[in-house]
Amino acid sequence: MKKLLSALTVLALATPAGATPRNIVNPGELMVVVPGLEFLGYSRISTVEFCAEIEQIRDWTELTTDAELYSMEACLIEHT
């Protein structure tokens, strides 16, 4: 417990006052479940669309091949 508190203290001291986090998340953003990947749970729509784009998947609502499923799964896990 002391190590955790020490680490948090160091982090707090190293962060400049008024600094904003790098990954600002929109709390009102739509969350979706990708069909075929329900076990991953909900993902933000921006993340799903980003993964579909970089994996060159036309329609993330209809993943038809194993390659599409595996690449989309890997991308969502990486960006979660």
C-alpha cells in the first residue's frame, strides 16, 4: 500500500498544475456492441469506426470473414 501511495504522490507531483489529460473521453458518446464480438462488451462508436477504417472493413455491423472478426477484435482490445 505504501508503494502505491508513493507512486501516486510522485505522479501527482510530476504533473503540472492545470494540465489536461491527453485522452479526453466524451462521456455522452454512443456505446455499441459489435455483432460477433459481443463478449468484448460495449465500445465507443468512435473507436469502432476508427478500427473499421484502419482494418479496411466496410461495414462493421456485418463482419463476415474470420479475418475481419480477428482484426476488429485485436484493434478494439488494443484501443480499449
